[in-house]
Amino acid sequence: MNTLTRCRRLLVCALWISCLLPLLSRPAAAQMLKFTFRGSYDPNLSYSDGQAFDGTNYTNLPPTLDLGALEGGTFTASFTVPAALTPSSQTSRKATYDFGPASSIQFTLFDAAGQVKYQSSGSAAFVQGNVYRFPYGGGNANQFVYTTFGSFDVLGVTPPQGTSDLGKIVQFNFSNYTDPLHTYLSDFSLPTDPSTYLSFPERQFNVQVSYGDGDIENGVDPYRFFDTNAYYMVNSVRINTVPEPGSVAFISSVGLLGAGVLLGRRKRS
């Protein structure tokens, strides 16, 4: 190996190290927990209500979700939350967790034949999670409620004429109100094992699509409203540890940088 070749290789190595050190000195990216839920449609809880009043006549409005098409079907939904999370507020009865914008949720609703009927589109921030523990029914109520509002679309839903934007809510609800003598929670921590979620007697997933205009609350005409809720019983839970989105980009950048340096070395050899 001549002196010029040796100098070139030393220069390439120095360039590689100078580019890599700032990346390696970054704090380790936080881990995320990915929750995946599956379950079956519950016709006993699902409902739709809608009415228009023009000052003289009342008209029933069709549901925004075709509940008949969902009967006998299933759902799948997933979202992520930071693995290291502490309550943003806590009392003796309730702890509230703010999951932040990285906690997006995606869901799909299937008909009885397994065909996609509705699914979420876009990113929906999982706004909040609440853990409840308080005396109830001679025992103690234990409950998780995970809720997100709007900021996503439901593909397959056509807004009624004259409606530009629909209200959308997705909620998970795990509770023991039918069995308060059994304790499911020992503290206000968010459970990270599937068995805890599946042990609750009430395990609900709910998609709500609604809209209202006019002075509905005081019944001043004209007004209209509609509210459709599709409920499911959760019967499968999977929880995996995944890297934060930023760490994936970091790994990719290191890989690309290494490939570029190696390519440069080959060209100059």
C-alpha cells in the first residue's frame, strides 16, 4: 500500500468518525409500547339516533355508520404510547395520562364476511388515558378509559347533505362495574400486560360519528342531530415494544452514511 493510498483511507476514516460522533452522542430514543386490540361487534350496545326538526315536522335521520352491515363483524385497532409515562395529574380516585401527538391510533371495522367496511384515515392523537379506582357497590370500581377526539377521518362515511365536518370519537373502556368485589388494579399505573385488560368483565371498543347544528339543547328550530355508535367486545390484546419514530430515522441515517463512505472508498481505491 503506497503512502497516498494510506493517507486517503485515513482521511475517509476521519470523515466517517467526525460524521458519526454527533449522531451517536444523541440521547437514546425513548421506547414506545404498541397496543393492538381485536374483537367482535356488540349489537346490544351499538345504537344510532338522529332527528331533524324544521319547526313543524320531525324527521328521523339515517345512521352515519351502517350498523346492520357491521353486525357479525370484527374490528382491529392499534395505538402507541411512551413506555415511560407518569400521570399528568392524580387524585385519590383518578390518574390522568397525556399521551402526546406520537400516540396515533388506527382502526378498521370489518363486516361479517371479513371485508373492510370502515377504517380510520390520517393521524389521530390519543389525547388522554384515565385510570379510576374508587369505592363502588360494596367493593371498588376499577376502570381504564382511553379516548381520542377528531383529527382523523373515517373512510366509508359520507357526511349528510349540508354537513362539512363530522365529530369523531374513538374510545377503549375496560371496567368492572358488574363485578366490583373483584379487584383488578392495585394502583394507578397503566397496565402493560394483555392479561390485565382481558381480565375485565367489560372490555369495550367504541367508534362514534356524530353531528349537530342549530340550537338542539333548547329545542329551538330549525335543528338536526345524529349520533351513531358502533360498539365491540375486546377479546384479543397484544402489546409490543417498538422504537420511537425518530430512532428509526436515526438508524437509517447511520446506515446511509456508512453506505456512502464505503462507496466513496471503493471509488477511490
